[in-house]
Amino acid sequence: MKTLTILRHAKSGWDVQVERDFDRPINKRGARGAELIGQWLKRQKLPVDRIIASPAVRVTETLDIFQPAADLDNLEPHWDRRIYLASAATLIDVIRDTGKDAQHLLISGHNPGLEDLILMLVPDVADDELRAKVDEKLPTSALARLELDITDWHDLDTNSARFVGFIRPRDLDPALAPAMDDD
């Protein structure tokens, strides 16, 4: 059994002038969302033993806040440029490259790839409220937790996961909705 935790980066600061999208930072609302989601993960006592992430500034800043809040600051993320604005198919390849030693993997990156990844991994069945929420939108700082009946990440395949959790910043602090979702 493996668990895959998917964390979208925090709300970007669009008012900051940057030359490249890659360098866009998070804003104050995003920082608050990342902290709340990290605190939630810690309270739930959900394990993470490896982090793979996009090296884009908004992801590194998200993890700089999320990891201490989640009590995961002892984990050094593996920065993988392939995650930056990746398709779901590329994200599956990145995850498969993890091998078998990580039981509880966290991937942090961007939409639409992360949203599409969840929708590819979790079968579309009637009355799956968590999948329906993601199908509507995977907002910034949202965290999805999936379980997979595999022993090696190389065996990751579409329609092979089941939802075990989904949390958005607005679920923890209604003041962060709905503007938090606007990109």
C-alpha cells in the first residue's frame, strides 16, 4: 500500500512584476493557506516520507511554509524541473521514477497537471464527493490524499487510486474563500 499526497502551490502574487512565470512568488493569502494546510496535515498525523516538487518559486515558498507547519521540515524536497507546468502523463512518469522505497509520497506543483493527475488516478464512480470537488477545481494550497494498492511506484497506473482525503484552505478558514481560488 502506498499513499500519494498531492499539494498544489499556494496562491500566487500576481501584483509582483516578474520576468518569468517560474519566478512568481506567493502572496499573503497564499502563505496563510499553506500554513493552514500544513497544520491540518500535522493534526491528522498523516505520514510523508518523501517530497518531490517543482522548483518554481511559488512551490518552494509554499513548501517553506507548509513543511514546518506540517512538522516535515526534516525532509529535503527533491526538486524536479519536469513538474513545472507538467501534464498529468508527465507527473505519472515523475512519480513512477520514485521507485519503491517511499511509502508516503508528497508531490507539489501546478494546475492543470495536478488536477488532471487526480482525475486520471481516481476512477470516476457515482457519489464520489471528493473526486467531484476536484473535478470542479483543485484550488491553490489544496491537498488531496490517495491510496494505491501497489508496492512499487513503477506500478502506478490510471484508475488505480482511491480518495482518502481532500482539504482546501477555505475548509479551514472561510475567510479564504472564494477569492483564494481565483488564479
